[in-house]
Amino acid sequence: MGRRRKRQISRPAPVSLYCLPYAGGNAFSYRPLEACRPPGLTVSGIELPGRGRRSGEALRHSLEELADDAFAQLRGNLGTGRYALFGHSMGAALAYLCLQRIRDAGLALPEALFLSGKAAPGVIQDKGRHRLPRPQFIEMLHNLGGCPPEILQHQELLDYFEPILRADFQAIETWRHRPAEPLPVPLVVLVGREDEVTRDHAAAWSRETSGEFQLHEFDGDHFFIHRHWTRIAALIAATLGLAVS
């Protein structure tokens, strides 16, 4: 009898997921996603100036400047394999702006753009929260739910994080969207059912893509992601054709 040939199992090529931080966040903000990532997915956080490993650098108060910085970090890694972008809240706007820069530079486009907890450009009027006095600013952070109580109740930690948070809020609240051609990339939008960013606000992202559009709702407020990392990882895996661990 002839020797049986082993069946070759085809596995999808690995994907790098580059994550853009929300206001006050850093390169480690998406560690929970990394912990439940599917096989074949690498999660890498982008570090913005003035925080984390770049604490010694000056903060930026412009979303376009932050996007320029993030794009400069990304571009050297593009064209070497499959990749996607993910961003929550401010990070969603940064991911969107990075993709515009990637397209305009003629670089390899991502497999998908994952945007979470952010209304489409021009949908919600800015609130000027970065100008609030400290007591009201802290109350606003508490109501948003993304800032740990130990930071809000610890004077030294608050003294460190408050300038970062104010700079980030200023960047997002003073940004003015310039309409551009729809992006030829699948766009997957995530929104919390109890968030001030409503389903309609999130659905308006559909006009920013000429590719496939998906909208997924999750229980929770603005930082619903912290309750649903396993489900989010499964959604990313399904979108990118990766096996769920």
C-alpha cells in the first residue's frame, strides 16, 4: 500500500493590529485585547508624545499633529504583511486620520478599520470640556467611566494625568473635519448602548467608506470595551478571517 499523504491545512496569514489610544491612554491601553487575541493576530499600541514611554516629550494639542506623529510610527511597518487599525474614542479619530495619510501616501491599505465609541466626523457639537475647572473636569471624567478612581482620588496621579487628558480633549474638541473622498477599506464601528454616542451617530461613519460597513452594538457606556474584550477579539478575528482562540 502506498504511503498516505498528510493533509495540508491552510492557515490565514497573520495580521498586525495597530491600536490608537483614547484620551489619556498610552501604548498599553489595549493590553486586555492582547490577552484574548486570536491566533495569528499581533496587537501593537501606538505611543503618543507626553505619556508612557514618551513622557519626556511635549504634549500635542492638535489632533492633526497627533495623527502625523502616529502615521510616522506606522509607515515603516506597512507593506510587510496584513494589518488593520483599531481606535476607541479619540483613538478612532486618529485611526481614521492615519488611514487618510496612508492612502494619500500610496501605501498598502489595511484589511479593515475598527472604530469604537466615536461619532462620525461633524455629527456631535464640541462641548469645550477641556476648559472646565478642575472640580467639573474630574466629575466629567468620573461620569465617562474610563478613568480609574485611584487616579481621580490621588493628588499626585491626578497632577500627572490631568494635563494629558486636557490636551487630548482639546485636540479632539478643536479638530475640524475636512470632507474627503470615502476610504476604500472595510469599516467596522462599535458603539455602547448607554453611551452619549448613539447608534445614529455611529452609523454616520458609513459615508466615510466606499467599502463594506458594519455596525455592532454592545451593552455599556462610553467605555463598554472594558466589559467586552473577548467579544471584540472574536469580532476582529471574524472580520480578518482568523480562527477564534
